[in-house]
Amino acid sequence: MTEVSEQQAKYQKLAAEYSKVRAQNQVLKKAVLEEQQKTCKHSEVLQALRRAEQEKDSLSFRNQQLSCRLSLLQDDLQHLQVRGQRRHSSSGGGGGDNVDVVVLMQELQVWTDCPSLCGLTALPCVDWLPFPVWTDCPSLCGLAALPCVD
């Protein structure tokens, strides 16, 4: 009978160890699922952050193009105004230059009003981004990419 009691003691010990390992297994499964969810959430946030960064870079580039074009228009307008003043003071008036100045002033006005015309709007606030996300629609202004000439 000692053999039977020894086997029962071993069985009891194995059963206790089995239930302990089974409980640990459930805890570990739950922890693995939580980590997978965190990883998935982090990858989504990272992907959204990369998209926002690309959008910011794109808008910065577009802003640089617009600034350059605006500067060129201002220079052209100033040049035409100076040239028009010289002609106007030396002769009876130059009607052709006035048309150029008016056209340039209108184009300059379009470029300065472009953000409102293009509907530059902030997207709904994304709480984890340190900056507002902007979107634009250059096709509304009919603007094409213009080369920057220094």
C-alpha cells in the first residue's frame, strides 16, 4: 500500500502542478493578445504620423513654390510700375503698360488669396500630432507647379 499512496501523492503533485501551469498559460495568452493589440495600435499611429509628415512636407514644398511665384510677381509688378512711371512722366502715357500692371496686380491678388480660394482647411484635430494637419485643393485655383527661378 505504500506504493499506492506514493503514486497518489505523485498524482496529486502532478495535478497541482498541471493546474498551476494551466493558469499561467491563460495569463500568458491574455498578455500576448494585449501586446498584439498594442503593436497593432502603435503601427496604425505610426502610419498616420508618416502620412501626416508626408502631407506636411508636400505642403511645405507647395508653400515654397507659391512664395517664389509671389515674389516673382511682386518683382515684375514693381518693375512694370517703375517703368510705367518713367514712361508716364517722360511721355504722354503708355496705355499698354497699364494693362500689364493691371493683369499682374490681378494675378498677384489671386496668389495672395489662394489659401482661401483653394479652401485650405484644418482637418479635425488629431490629439497625438504636435501640429495641425492642413489639406488643400490647388485645382480650385487652377494653379500648376511653377518653377522657382532665383
